[in-house]
Amino acid sequence: MKPQPSNPTHKRMIREKKTITYMINLYCKAHHKTNGDLCVDCQQFKEYAHLRLDKCPFQDKKSICGKCNIQCYKPDMKKQAHQIMSYSGPRLLLHHPGLALHHIWDKRRKAPTLDKN
């Protein structure tokens, strides 16, 4: 698959950003006792995750980041993403079932690969 031009305004990418943002908010509220505003660490992670989504070569054809063959997260950010997803993933179904179902559906997608060319 050839990399697609970055299109952060595509509805799929907007939904991805909304999902990760919601998950980060759930995590931060529970672990850092924030009320509405993100702590500095979670805000920085959110910005990093959004940047990674903007630069994703697969854009609207992507699966979930955890299944991707290209691991574009730095190791420390990947660890933080795993912590956030592990906590927020199961809770997302209760708090935002629409996003959760889309995420589950996206998880079923086959992870695309880039052409060697």
C-alpha cells in the first residue's frame, strides 16, 4: 500500500482523535484526580498522539495503532499509550458506546503495510 497524503480532516482521523482524547480524559480524571482539565503529562501525550495521527501514512485505511506494523510511537510514549488504553478501553464502552464500537470495529481491520518502493 502506498502512503496516503496526510488528511487530518478526514472523518476517520477526526474520530480517531476524538477517541484517543476521550480515553486520555478518562484516564487523567481517574489517575490524576483532574476535573475537566488534563494534567501537563496527559496534555503532552494528547498532543503527541494527535501529531502521530496527523502523520500516519495510512490515514483513513488504518487499523488501530496497536496492530500497526509501523510503530511510530517512541518507546516511553508507547508505554504511556498502553497504560491509558488498558485502563480506558473497557470503560469507554460505558462512557461513550459509539466511540467504543467504532474502535472495536477498527480493531477488526487488517493492519496495512507500506510498499517497499
